[in-house]
Amino acid sequence: MVFGKLLSALKKTRDVLTKGLARLFQGRTLDDAFLDDLEEVLYNSDLGPVGTRVVDDLKAAYKRREVKDIKEVPDFLKARLTAMLQGSEAPLAKTASAPTIVLIVGVNGAGKTTSIAKLARHLQQQGKTVLLGAGDTFRAAAVEQLTLWAGRLGIGIIKQATGADPAAVAFDAVSAAVARKVDYLLLDTAGRLHTQKNLMTELEKIVRVVKKQVPDAPHETLLVLDATTGQNAIRQASEFTKSAPISGLILAKMDGTAKGGALFGIRDALPVPVKFLGVGEGIDDLEAFVVKDFVEAILQFDKTASA
């Protein structure tokens, strides 16, 4: 069932990639011209430079006669793409003693608030208790949106008025999480600031406030990226690492894009685990990232592209 949902979510990416490959493989033989065309298809499928690297590996294997026939190419591609994502799976941190504090960062519009709600729901389904901290105080609707989700999920939320000091919210949220002994505190942060304050300075302040009460926290700092932005998400990932020590990624809106191949480039630019994929608009549409399932879902050589 999980794989079926992932397969459905990645349909647009699979259609672009598999249709291009299907046309490419028809009546062709493995030669330099085919390899050049393959590189173009992979590049245009938002694999970008990663696609070029995969084809370079294939060209080397072809010259060494390790790959001799075009029929061997699909398995080579799957194996190479799978290998490139090794080390990108990791479970969400869980501390020996509660609470586990998870900082959520990302630019406005990336799907951060919805991803927090989905993560809260995911943890609830595992029998964990969750508290939310509404630290994105500079975006007018952020606190209200998170409050609505907390109500729907039946979980607590620590908040202040719009424009309040995010670090003050973080302090209150950690205090409450410790006092209530919840399993997880999911702490939202500002995607942008309406003042001249530096985002990195603000995030560093939040981290200091958190550490005062729980010295080894935050136990995770997750960056939410909008998968629909493709290569732009790669640049965003690179920039955001200057603002926070990212420990994992949530790729939102995977179902709304044909640019799912950008995940490879994102991982290339920011080699931290991909913790979750947003695979739909529903509250339950968050899936733990599994490399093999992801590669299988975007490359379906033995099925029609619309499967």
C-alpha cells in the first residue's frame, strides 16, 4: 500500500523520465550516439549534472565491455542511481529520555506548516505524544494554520501573538515539552523575517535558547524543500545550510511535480538523510524515504509510463 501511494505520487516524474527513455530505447543499439541521447534525457528529467555523471559511468562501463547490450542499460541505471542514494535513509531521531526536539526550517511556501502537521500525524500513528511550537511568528497566517492543525490532530500547541520573538516561543515550547514529558516537540521557525535581522542569527538564537533547557537539543533540524521547484530546491538547500546545521530533509509536494529527479541533485549538494517525502495533500500523505522504492517508482522500464 505504501509503495502504491509512492508510485502514484511520483507519476509525473516517472512519465517524463520513462517516456523519454522508452522513445530512446526503441530500435537503438548501444553506441556513442545512444549514450549522448541518454545523457540529454536524464539531464532534462531534472537529474541535471547527476544524470551526466551516471552516463559517464555507463560510458566507462561500455568501453570496458562491462555493459555490452542496450538491454543491460536499465539495470545499470537502477543500480547506479540506487548506489548514489546510499546513506540517505535514516529514521527520525528518538532520544532515550523525552522530549525529542525537532527544529523545522524552510522558506515560506515550501510546505513547511503542512509538513509539520503530517509529521505530527505520523508520530501519533506510532503511538507517540507530540507538542507543536509555533515559532514562525513573522508570517501572519503561520500561527493560525498551525493552531488549526493542532486542533484537528488533538495535540497541544505553544504560541504567542504574530510578531512575537521566535526565541521566546521556543523557550516556552521547550519548557512545556519537558514539563508534560511529551515524546516529541516539533518547533516551527520563520521562513523569512520582516525586519533586517539575519535569519542565521535568529536560528542560532533559537538553538541557544533550546540548549539552555535541553543541552543536547535540537536532536533533529529538518529542512523542508518544495520538490516542485526542481533545480531551484538544490540552490535553496545549499543556501539554507549556512543558516542552520541541517540533519535531514523533508521533500514536500512530490506528487505535484515532474521534477522528482532533483532529489539526486539535492542529496549531492546536501548529503544528509532524506527523512520523509510528501506524497499527497492529505494529512496521512507523508512517507519515510526508502531508496529502493524511490528508484523503482521513477524508473518503470517494464511498464507503461502511465502505470
